[in-house]
Amino acid sequence: MTENRVLALIPAYNEAAAIGKVVTLVCLHLPVLVVDDGSRDETAAMAEAAGARVLRQMPNQGKGTALRAGFRQALAEGFDAVLTLDADEQHDPDEIPLFLNAYRQGLADLVIGQRTFAEMPLVRRTANTLGTVLFSWAMRQPVHDNQSGYRLISRRVMENCLASQEEGFEFEVEMIATCVREGLKLAWVPIRTIYSGEKSHIQPLQHTLNFFRLVWKTRRATARRH
């Protein structure tokens, strides 16, 4: 049996301080493609020095757009899946085998790292808990962690997500709805919850408005299917 080809895909924006260490550790498991989303610092140079290939998109266009750029590159190069993780050390590269094992055992087309909300700072704990409740309501099924960026995404999921118009973090939420809508399998693996005071690139008001828009859109779509 041919081994599935998996590419690590890391979207990054102004992460020069952390990206080198992240790439070095991820390279122990998988080849790495960093999508530099219009960084104004040395993110691209640090990533390349650590062993990653870098795809640059200018100007800054958002995480969703960066991920789709990475998807197109991975699909063009014949990869069977990508493993996405953040550039700011919130995800532990030593947990990559958890995702690879779940995928290679045929458990799912989309494997998402499930965090423990109780271990998050209060503001993020509240936001993630509320978001999970609302999106589970929209999906009409339990969704354990809709905003975790640590995930294994199969070729079929990538192909179905290329038409998305979501530019920011909402793309990852929409990806779950797309997976379920297309009848593809969704699974979860427990991961460490890591926060060390890093600055978030999320714009709270805009993200909240976009998230509620996406929740309502998803709820209407699932209502039609039922």
C-alpha cells in the first residue's frame, strides 16, 4: 500500500519571532510549506532558513485566503492531505502523529485537534465555549471545537473548500460545515491547550460579526437539508 503524502501547511503573518522554531520541529515529521500572508517582518526569511518552502501573498489577505493558497499548491503537487497548524507555537508539533494515525486509519477526511477550554484564559474560554454552542446549534450536531487551527485536511475536503469566499478565521469554521455537507467524515483528537501571552491577529468585533453571519448561514443550510 502506498503511503499517503501529507504536507504541513503553516499560514503566517508577522511571526518572525516564532516561525523558525515551529518549522524546525514540524520538519521532523513532514515537509513544510509556509504561506506568508503579507508579513512586514522577517517571517519568510526565518521560515526558509529553518527548512520550509515559502509561498508569499501580498498584501495581507487573511488566514482563509492563505490556507486556500496553500491548498492549491498542495493539490497541484499531488499531496493527499495537508496538516495545518499555527505559526505562533500554540500547537505542539510532537502531536502531529495523532493526526496522521487518525487519517491513515481511515477515520476521517477532516481531523481536528480538540482543545480543553477550561485551560484557556477567561476571555478566550468564554468565546470558544459560546462559539461551540452556537455552531453546534447551527450544524444540528455536536461540534467540539470549531476554531482549532490544528487539523488534518484530506484532498477531498481541500477541493470542496476552494470555492469559499471567507477570507479570515471564519474559513476554518465553514470548513466543518462543508465537510459534513459533502458527506465526508469528521473526527477529533485531543491536543494540548497552549497559551503564553501571544498577541492574537483576530479583530474581535469583525470576527464576531462574521461568525454570527456564518452561524446563521449554516443553520439555514442545514434546515433545508432536514
